[in-house]
Amino acid sequence: MNNSSKRIGRPPVREAKLKDGFYVEIRNRGAKERGIKIHCANEKELELLKARYGTTKDIVVLGEYKDNEKV
């Protein structure tokens, strides 16, 4: 047997590094659980995203991130 096939158990879980830009969380209206995080490179894309999903989904703007930290 290979050493690679002997690995047992879960892999370590780490936080994902966030890209620079704006983040929005979109979820179904009235849902209490977390939604999907979507990355937008600039404010224009953010406004287009709000217009597209704003009528049917709840949108939470998480803010702008730079170097994996909130600005």
C-alpha cells in the first residue's frame, strides 16, 4: 500500500482567503440560515448584482475586503 492511501480522517479545515473587492451574501427571502457569498470586483458590479437579485432574494452587503481584512 502507498502511504497516500493510508490517510484516514478528515482534512484540516481552514478559513478561505478572500479576494480584494466587495462581498455580498444572497439568501432566500425569510431564510434564517446563511446564504451564498458572492464576490464583486467593483461597485458597478455590486449595483448590477443588487438589481438582478433584489426583487426575489434578501441581499446583505458584507462590505469591501482588502488583504483578507474588512476595509
